[in-house]
Amino acid sequence: MNNLKKFLFNLITDKNTSFWVLPFKIVLSLFSFLYFIIIKIIFLFCSFRRKKFKVKIISIGNITWGGTGKTPLAKNIAEYLKEKNYSVAILGRFSDEISLLSKKLKDIPIVITCHKKEGIEKAIREYSPDIIILDDGFQQWGLEKDLDIVVIDSLNPFGNGWLIPRGILREPISSLKRADILVLNKVDLIKIDLDSLKELLRKINPNVPIFEALYVPKYLENLRNGKKEELDILREKDICLFSGIASPESLRYTVEKLGYKTKLVFEFLDHYLYKESDLIEICSRCIKEGIKELLTTEKDAIRLKPLIEKVSERFVSLSIFSLIVELEILDSEKFYARLLTFFNN
């Protein structure tokens, strides 16, 4: 199953450029056209019966598959509004990201639901919030929202330009005209001209405010004992980098900027469910290569901790860390001022 998923992922991201996969790409292109027709019909149907709630609703979403940073942004906004004495609740589907939110936001209620309308009703009924934040709400076309924020991965804004399943787009790029605010994430890692991307976005949505964001490494967490460690302890050391996230290249760039020497890399698909055998293989390769430090992401750590406990005695010479990062909005004062403007109006 994992091999099939990897094969399909390489198709939709055009990482597989072999001539023999061309028939598969043609078939996926036809399904993309069908997908386009279906979402257009659903969008039109929902447009005539949008549900309006008395509570203020902020949607934070994207138009692509994969991690753009919408959940970390939801966390930042929730914390800011809490400081401003607003009562806030967050809605989201069960995921690694939501699990991290639950861990970090102890005093902000999080409603886990697959059905946003029912989730909003539950949040209103149980918590009476002033504002509800929808994590991944841009495609909730049947809801009346007060603010639609879209997060874009600057490293890979729109993939190959195709809709699902030929590409990673959940909606056509033209759908960004519905956005009230655009946030370009990972701007410190971008290899192309950021102004060109902004110019394209302004052609789609001329008056939309565009903000920039990036992930700032804060510290390392030792996954054996839970201790916080300074970022410097791995500087100039050979490490094994492994992850199961949507954008492993952004992790590689970040680690490179920190001055870590990546000698061994294991990259799994997003939300990969690690098996004990996976961790044993990774650790065994590290011992063979003379590597003593392993590094992964905070999101991966959620799935790895139970496995680390099982194999820890077998690989006592190895240290396994997760890199803890925080999303930082550049010109954050202007961003939050703009956000509050929507509610004041």
C-alpha cells in the first residue's frame, strides 16, 4: 500500500518523469477534469444555502494538499485573540497538527469534528465563544464566514498547476479571489522571486493584503527523556534526518541553515504511520554509518514516541531529537490590526 501511495505521489508531483508513466498521467488528468466539474457543482449548490451563525467565524485554509502552515497560524491567532479578551474556540479534523494544538493550547477549547456545521453548533452550545476559528475551512463553501485567510507554501505554491488527482490543487488558483487575507509561508526558504508570486496573486485578487511568514526554530526536544536542548548541540554534527511530512525539502533547508550536517536522510509520505521495523531500520543504518544523533519533526514525534520507548534499550548509543519550531508572521502588528478590522466593520 505504501509503495502504491508513493507511486501516486510521485505522479501528482511530477517527480516521476519516466515516459512509461505518461498513460497514468493522462488518466489522472481526465479525473482532474471530472473533479473540477464536481467541485463547481458543489460550490454552486452550497452558494445558495450558506449557513450563517451568530458567532464570528475565521477560516484558515489553503488550496493545496499538504502542509502550508494553516494549523500553526490558527494557534497564533487564537492566542492573540485570547490576549485581547475574546473567547475563542478552534474547530478541526483529528490529525497530528490538531493533537499538537491540544497539547499547546490548554485554555482554548478545541472541537474535533469532520462536520463543520455540527462542530460550530457544538462549540456554541458548550463554550459560547465570541469567535470560532476553522482549521482548514476554505473549502467549507456552505458556511458564511467573516474572514477567509489562505496560507500558501512559498516553496511550492501550486504544485504542477493541476487539480487533484493529477496535481495537488484542491481548487483552481482563481479561487484565491475569495480570500480576505493571503499569508505566504516559508519565505526565508524560497528559491524563486517572491515578488513574481505576489504579482500573480494580485492579478487574481487585486486588493487582497499579502503577508509573509516563516518557521523559526526554537529548541530541540530529546524524545528519550522529554528534555529541552539548545539548537547548538547538533551544530556541525553528522545527523540522520527523517520525517513523514508533506514538505520534507523545507525541513532539509531549515536544518541546513542551522548548520547541521545531514549525512543520512529518510523521507516518508505525509502522516506516515511508523512501524517498529521502520525505526529499527533507521537506527541500525545510523549505527552502521557512525551517526549518533537523529532528528525529526515535532509532528512526527507524536507517532514516534511509543515506538522509541520500545526500541530505546536496543539503541542506547543514539540520541533522537525533534525540532520545535514556531510560525512567525512578519509585520505581525499590521496583520493583527487588519484581522481586527474585519470584526470592527
